[in-house]
Amino acid sequence: MSGTQILKSEPAEVWITGIGLATSLGEGLDANWDALNAGRIHVDEKTFAPYVVHPWTQVNLDAQIPKKGDQRQMEAWQRIGTYAAGLALESAGVKGDKEILGRMDMVIAAGGGERDIRVDTTILNAKAKGNAPPGFLNERLMSDLRPTLFLAQLSNLLAGNIAIVHGVCGTSRTFMGEEAAGVDAARIALARIAAGQSDIALIGGSHNGERKDILVLYEFGDYNLRDRFAPVWARQQRGGFALGSTGAFLVIESRAHALARGAKPFARLTRVVSDRSRRRQQGEITASLRKLWSELGELKGGGAILSGASGAEPATSEERAFLAEHPDYAVRSTGTRFGHNLDTQFALGLGLAAISISRGALFPPGDSTGMEIEMPEPPTQIVVTATGHWRGEGMALVEAVG
């Protein structure tokens, strides 16, 4: 073959350089880490009884969303996400850096937004009382809903608010699709940076589980955990998830870009893989997870696995069967500690994996079923899993920077 050969460059190494967490356990890395090591779990079994939720921590919104007008025009899920995004930018040392923020990409996983319960209630009450003449529904929707709402808020409003409040103005992508959306947000961002199409990106999402409308939605599928809290691995006889309220964002960037600006990594994001099994027969989820495991690359063994298992069945039992095939790995359930946060659960797992590696320790087990074992040595590789309660499977490999 004649002519000039085209040499393919090696994929860029991708570092996690910023982490922003605002969860039911607290605000920031130290608060969440301390709560994990103390074994604290914050649940509410009364406000939305019979359903169990992990309520969001109390924060001073002004610290990350200084304008009251911005706060007022957002619903809770947007405030949670915009706040956590600010924490991630702060953690990475880029908050307020207009040059970097002006070209920073954003890849977000988000649901369909929040409904306006007051408007819904007014319409339903009027219909029930027979006070709804022709055109009533259209009239109410036109006059009662804010311009940012169309029955529910648009999913890309979170990215828009992060751009407005924090000045993140590179390309923007929003993925929808519950747990699988969180996997794809990380996968696409990693692939772009590894290929040299991007230098730095903000990835993550937010979830507000303290909503009557979403609890009703998941009750239709019999997914909610009822009556009392139990760790994820102890829910087999009464499967279900306890929804959480969490904002989780990460700043990831190429090694070269981080070194050029003097940033230190928490960990390396080595690989993110995804699949969608048909789920028509027992064992298909377990088989999908085995396939993803084989695609992660070289695993040293004896590491840790941060599972995003929800507690919903049969998905959780099938993931448990897969985890049982790796008894030398220390498993931790993020759902036990933080509740299930759907689109945001994967970013939460990535953040916790990076913190654990950077601090040279894995937080203690969170249940007494024997599923979670101690890990006395510092973790250098952590696998993060995402098994959707209804569809989608994903995994990531987070490693110490050599």
C-alpha cells in the first residue's frame, strides 16, 4: 500500500477533577463521606406514607444560586441540580473561570421535569364538581402554567439553568431514559474527551423524590417501597425502591487539559459500557451484566463494586446473582444509603467511587445480609453498576491515577 499512512493516536486519558454532591446525607464531599462512614441513613416514612423517601438535605441556596429570581423560576429538581453543579465546578477549581466555562461541554441525564400539582388539582377538582365547560382545560393550561411549563417542565431546562447561573456555555446534551440516561451521559462525555472532540465536560443530573405525582406514577408499576425502610439487599420479600432527592455532578477532563491548568484528579474514568437486555426471560439481566463486565478491560480482582440496584424486582435479584459470582469484591449499595435517584444514580456512583479512591478507603457496609463485606485495603479499581428498574444496564470502571 503506497501513500501516507494515517496513524491513530491513543485515546486521551480522562480524569475526574471535580465532584458535586447534594444528597439526603448532606452537602459536599466531607459531609457525605462522614455520613457514610458513620452509617447514617436519612429516610422519611411519614410525609408520603405509606411510601418511603430519602429527603434532600437543607442547604443555603444562595451559596450556589445567588439570584432569588433564578431560584423562584426553578422547581425543586432544577434547584437541586443547579446547586450540585456549582459544587462540582467549585471542586474542580473552574467556578467563575469564564474562559474554561465558555467552552465546557455539558452532558446531563434528566427526567421529564415536575408537574404543577396546584394546577393539576384545580383542574381535577373542577372536573369532578362538573364546573368544566368546553374549552376549560385549554383555558386553564394557557393561564395557569408558566411559560417554562407544558404539562411538565422540559427536561433540558436543567442544562439551561446551569448555563444561566454558572456560565457553562459549551455544547449541551440532555439524555432522557431513567437509569440508562445516566449511563449514556457519562459514556458519551467520556468518548468525546477520549477522542479529542472535547477537553472538559460537566456531567450528571438531579432527582427530586419528594413529589406526590412521581410516587403515584411509580405506584402504577408497583415499584415503591412501602411502610418501612430496609436495605436494598434485604427487600426480596417486599421489593421496591425508596425514591431519593439528589444532585450529583462531575467535572471530567483530559489528562493533558488538567495538567495544563494544574488540576489534581480524584480518579480516572477508564471505561463506561451499556446494554439493554430484552428482559423477557429469567436470567437475561444477569447475562447482560456478565457481558458488560467482560468489556471493562483488565480487572485486578479483589476490588469494589458500587451497585446502583434499586430494590425493584426482578432486576435486583438478577443483579444480586451476578454479584454473587464475584465474592472477592466488596459490594456497596448506593440505593441503601441515598435512595433510588433514577437518572442521577449512575453519576452518584461515579462520584462516590472517585471519592473512595482519592481517600484511600471504601466506606463501611450498609446492611447485615452478608452481601456487603469489609474492604480493609485501599481501593484502586471500583466498578459502578446501573441496572434499570425496568430497562437498561450499564457499568463503569473508575481507577486510581498511576
